[in-house]
Amino acid sequence: MKNGLSHYLHTKGIDSVQKLNFLLFLQRHPNTKGTPQEFAERLYLGDTVLLEKIIIDLQFAGLVERVQHNYKLRDEPTVKSDLQELVASFEDPLTRQELLNQVRADTAKNPDDMI
């Protein structure tokens, strides 16, 4: 896996599979807006509290923004290009496995970060 991609995951705080999946969903559907409840239902997460924490973390990282009472992927060229690279890397099975292993290792280091 590219060191840059590993660094990106670390600096943006993408430290759980749920957070990674939510971010990939937003990248695939960049015009989608929703509340934590709506996203939890749409993504079958079932845990609104977890999704609220994920959204807060991604807001802090500059990847998600609030628009009135909804959240959406931040509409910024660097965010979109960085996520496009992440998605492209995620399509390769070996790189995808390395990414998931890194995210799982980060989760194991910080189990208190996940609700």
C-alpha cells in the first residue's frame, strides 16, 4: 500500500471500518445529504450514536460538512480527489485488504474510540 494513502487514513482519523465505509458511501454519492438517523437506516448501521460520532470525526477532519440539519461530503476539489484515490486503491483486492487491516489495527489500538 502506498505510504501516502496510509498517512492519509491516519491523519484524517479514518480508524474504523464503519467510518471507512461511510466515507466511501459519501464519495460514491457526493450529492447525498442526510441526518445521522437517515444515514444509519440507509447504510444498515442501526446505531445512530455511532454514526453521529463518525460524522463529528469526519467534520473535524474536514471531510464532511453540515448544511442546515443535514450532513454531506465536503464540496472541495482536494477532498474529492483524495477520496477518488482512496476509492481507486480500494478497488484493488490486495490494497483493499491492506487498507482494512490498517483500519482494524487502528481500531484495536483505540477500542475506546468506538462506541
